[in-house]
Amino acid sequence: MVLDDKLMVERMKIEDEERRLKSELERAKRDKMKQLQESMKTQQEVNVKFVQAAAERETKLAEIERERRLRHLAEDEARRKADEVMELEKAAELEKMSEIADMDQMIADARSWRQQQERERQGMVEEERRRYILEVSGGGVEGVEGGGRGRGGRGRGGGAASERSAASEAACSSWSAPDTKFSVNPHLKL
């Protein structure tokens, strides 16, 4: 009877120890699981933060690249407009120079035309002057010859000489210098 009691007590102790060990093992498993879950949660949070940081970095880099492209486009556009303005200014300058050259040519042509007209006018004046001189010289000779034939130089020839002399004097009085206008005596026969 006493032995049976001892065996029962020992068995109870063994069962209690097994129960305690089992409980500790389960608690250890729960703790391990909890630590693993916390570790996984922490790792997940770290991963999320890393992904967020990477996304923010990519977003910033993309924004920087976008601003860089826009700046380059603006610089290229400004350079293109500056080139267009320079080309327009160059074309305007060339056109102005061409107009000036054309104007200079027109002035030179007009000056040459005036000089040609002046030379022709002077030639006409000189030709008229020669005709006047020849007419006057010829009239004087006839006047002398006619005067010799008439009485006291007052014959018919003398009258013609007097008329020619008067006409020559009138013609000479109407002749002017080469740089002014001239008129021809309508009574003079050329």
C-alpha cells in the first residue's frame, strides 16, 4: 500500500514535470513565433521604407531630369530665336546695303545723264556759236564787197550787208554762256 502511494506520487511528479516542460516548450514556441512575427514586421517596415525612399529618389531624379530637359529646350529655343533674329538683321542689313548701292547707282546714272545732257547742250551752243561767227564773218565780207560796188558804200550790196550786220549783232546779243539757256534769233538764216 505504501509502495503504491509512493509510485503514484512519483508518477504524479513526473506528469507534473512533463506538463511544466510542455508548457514551457509551448511558451518558448509562442515567444519564438512572436519574435519571428515582430522580426518579419520590422523587416517589412524596413522594406516599405526602403521602397518609399527609392520611389521618392526616383521621383526626384525624374523631376530633375524633366527640369533639365525643359531647360535645354528653353536654351535651344532661345538660341534658335537669337539665330533667327541675327539672320533677319543680316538680311535687313544686306537689303539696306543693296538699296544704298542701288541709290548710289541711280545717283551716278543721273549725274552721268546730266553730264551727258550738259555736254550735248554745250556742243549745241558751240555749234551755234560757230554758225554765228561764220555768218557774221561771211556777212562782213559781202557787206564790204557790196559797199565797194555802190555809191559811197551805200549801194544795194551795202544795204544787205547792213541788214546782215544788224542780224548778226542781234543773234550775238541773244547767245549766252554754255552753262545757261540760249535762244536763236528767228531772223537769222542758218
